[in-house]
Amino acid sequence: MRTYFIAGNWKMHKTASEAVALASELVKELKDGPHKYMIAPSFTALDAVSKVVKGTNILLGAQNMSTDESGAHTGEVSVLQLKDLGVQVVILGHSERRHTYKEDDAMINRKVKLALSHGLEVILCVGELLEEREAGKAEKVCEDQTRLGLAGVSAADLKKITIAYEPVWAIGTGKTATPEDADAIHAFIRKIIADMYGKAAADEIVIQYGGSMKAENAQALLAKENIDGGLIGGAALKADTFKPIALCK
Ligand code: PGA
């Protein structure tokens, strides 16, 4: 049995004090929640939010990380700095990083391996653009991003990986993949994992859906066999909109 993993990606929203206020509300609201939880504030709020979630059932996530441990990398944030603040999970390969900031699979794979080598959990995001879906390439794009993102990751380390399927055309647009379409890609990604690591690993890996997930559609998405949680952007910015997803059965 896989445990649902419900994660909030706060993107470039909230000052440190706003982030602390939301994290404090969520700690109260989700303390008896049945699922695994994570919130990922901006780097600037990690220190403050870390103190709020410490010792609770909410993991602290970061939204990105440098390919390198330290050195001359102006504007980057190192795995050592994240660990120092109590970060437990890092989101890598988000489509906004891939498409706006031109991160490629090789770069994302370096980050994945570096994060794992320091004991962090990773949410590896994969997903196709609208034109790729319309050209019938959704599966191929997800397969390549999965295989290249996980290249060189051991079976033991795979246990620290969550995959988030986020069709780019559904992110922040209000358009959601239908539960059936999403489940089909999730099943396909699970097949790729089976090919890479065997059936037991494929049965175990948690695959989140992301892209305009909200209270109104969460239940139908999570009811699908291969959808094991959500990576939530817009609806994660308020307790009122995150809580119904986080407590969804
Ligand atoms: P959204 O973002 O829920 O606002 O579509 C999801 C994500 O980008 O992780």
C-alpha cells in the first residue's frame, strides 16, 4: 500500500512572516491528517518555517537546489545550506525550472544525485508541453525525463524519490488533466520504473499529480489507482484551499 503524499509548492509567494502564518495554520489543521505532507516555501522563508514545522507531521521542502555543493555560483543555493536549515525534501525538475530557466535533464540528474547523496528526499517533476501532447509525444517526454532524471540512481536511493507528473499545460491554468488521462500517464511512468528497477519498486514508488489540483477535483484524481498524491501550487497558498486536499480520503 502506498501512502498518499500531499505537497504544497508555494513558488515565489509569501514573505517570511506570511509563510510562518500559513505554516502555523497548517500545523494545526493537519496534525491528525492521514497522509504524508510537505510544504515548500521560498528559500527566504525556509529558516523561519523550519522552526514552525520541526517535530510535526509536515516535512520541509525546498523548491530547487544547485548542481554543486559549494563554490562560485552566484545566486544559487547549496544542498549543504538547505540541510543546515532543516530541509528534508527538494523539488527538482519543475517545469518552470525546465522551461523558463532552461534546466536540462543532465543538470536535473546531477541535482537529483547530489540531493540523494546528502540524504534528502527528492520530488522529481516530469511532464509534457501542450504541443508535445498534441503531437502524441506525452509518453515519450515523460519517459525521457524519468529515465534521464534517474540515471545512475540506485534501487536503494529510489526509495527517497517521489515522481510528480505535471502536464505543463495544466499548471496554473485552471485546466486539469482528466483523472483518466492522468492515471494513464501515471501507469505508464510506473511501467518505466518497473523496467528500470523491477516490479516491486514500481509498485512502491509514489507518483503525485500536479497541475491545477484543487478541492473540487482532488478526490476524483486521488481515486485513481496510480495517482498517489499531489504537488499543489495555487491551492496550496491558503489553508482553506489546501486543507480539503490534504485531508481528502
Ligand atoms: P498549480 O501548480 O497547482 O498552481 O497548477 C502546480 C505546480 O506547479 O507544482
